[in-house]
Amino acid sequence: MKDALYHFRNTTRGTSIADQAKIAESFCSRLKGLLGTAELPAGCGLFIVPCNSIHMFGMKYAIDAVFVDKKLVVVGILHSIAPGKMSSIIPKAHSCLELPAGRARDTNTEIGDQLEYAAQ
């Protein structure tokens, strides 16, 4: 997992989605994801690259999952996916931004929205 932190914005809505997101690109960091964490604090996130489905096995809390294509256009959203659940495969997805439960709704993020991110 990259140690750098990234800021994710929804440019369609003009909202900040995550101020302190990490990127998981290696096999091990993608496999581990958020496992072993007690919570995902407000403003934080995990961007998993590549990723077209997620599982919540072993998790202790719900999250939102925002799936994007290679151009960072939102192609799928799971709201408050609970521990022990698994998403279906999102065929158009290239990556997934995992956020605290409720964050996608709080920022009015919808399918078709354009995201961007930059290192802090």
C-alpha cells in the first residue's frame, strides 16, 4: 500500500469525497484492504486498483464502495455494504474507492459522476 495520502473529489458535484485516501495497488495490499481495521474514519478512504468487486468477510463495520472505470467515471455504488457480504462483479469497473458508510450519499455521488484525485 502506498504511504502517500490522496485527495479525491467528485468534479461533477464539486464535492470532496475523501481527504486522506490511501492507494492499494499490490496483490497483498489489495487482498488485505481494510481487514484488521476497527473503523474507517471520516475523511479517509482506500482506493483499490484494479478492482471490480469487493468482499466484506472479516470486516467489523459497513462501508460505501464507489466503483470507477479507467477514466474515473463512477460505474457502480454500493451503499453501506455490511460485514460478511460480497458485491457482484461490476463489469465496467477498473477500481474501487472504499469510503465510510454514508459518504457516497452525503456527497450526492451518483453513477456517471466524474472523480479526480491528487497527492497531498
